Amino acid sequence: MVSKMVISGRNWFRRALLAALLVLTSAAWTSLYAAEPLSAYVDSDGRVVFTNETFPDSSSNQAATQFPGSGPSPKAQIHELIDGIAEQYRVDSELIRAIVQVESNFDPRAVSPKGAMGLMQLIPDTARRFGVRNAFDSRANLDGGIRYLKYLMDLFDGDLQLALAAYNAGENAVSHTKGLPSIPETRNYVRKISLLYPLDRPRRVASTIEKFVDRKGVVHFSNTELP
């Protein structure tokens, strides 16, 4: 259930302090939201709005402010999702963080001029291909994006530079050129990620083939461990 509490007044900072005091002292309010984190933002009319939504409606154009002790911040929740999903698909979480930073700057509601959506900027075709129904859902977006990246890494025999180029320009563009495409945007994209995550980072190779099953029941075999 999504609920909101609106407090009016001229000075929004004073209203926020008053509201915080009400949250701390009101037994009814505490019992209502004991299991849910609270966020606050200032809407277009200058009102302070408290909500149990992780992210307020994007039409407010305001960033959510998390109160101390009210649970993980939205960005912390994204990092937790990255760690869990990256481990599931045996992809380095630091690589995924670099991609998310370059793609969307950790904004789950980001939309590019070309229609790419969410944290990992999935285009509609890619979202459908990997079963992502709501590209603005952080978990679904990361799951689809990481599975796509894993597919590209396997397709290009572990060449991370080519996999990233394909993630940006499409696998056909990379397969056609048999190397890094001479597309300025794509080359700049790979360069930006390389500044955050060294592309020549060595990966340990396990002595045995390991088997794991992902959440969709697909069986994977790999002799590559995470760095």
C-alpha cells in the first residue's frame, strides 16, 4: 500500500523538521510504517510530502530524501540488487556498477533520446528479448541487462571490450566489423567504462567446471570465477 502525508507551510525546511518530529513522536504513524522506509520530497507546489514509495512520481522532478534509521537509501538498495544479481550470473558486480553509472547514473527512471530505459538503459527490443516487462523496475532491469551482457561476453569469447561495444551498438555491428566499431559514441562509451573498470582485469580460472542454475531454471556451466 502506498501512502503519503503532506505538510504545508511557507518554509519547507521548518516543515521538514516538524514532520520529522511528528514521525518520531507519533505512535500511530510509527506503527503504520514500522516495516517500510520513509522518504520525503518537496513537490511542485512547495509542499513537503512523506511517502513509503522508494521513488516519488517522476513528475515531481524532486529527489527523495531518506531519513536516518528509516532503512537503506534507494541507491543502497540498487547496490544490493547489483551484488545479488551479478553473483547469480557470475559477472563482476564492479563491472555492472561501472555500466550503470555510465548508462543512467543510477537513475532507475532514466530514458534516453533513443528510448533506452532504466538503470542499464534497455531498449524495448532487448527488454522483450530477455523477458523484462517493466524496464523501470530496478530488479527486472538489472536482471535483463546483466543476462544480456553475460550473453555478449560468451558470444565474443570473453573479450570485454567487444562485449561492451556490442552492448552499446548492438551485437551485429561488432560481428560485422569483427572488432571495435569505428562509431565515436561506442568508442567513447567503452572508454568511459574502462576509466571506472579496467577492461584487462584478470579473471581466475577454476580447476573444475562448475554448474549453477539461475532463477529461471536455466543450467549454466563455467570454469571462470569472479575476480
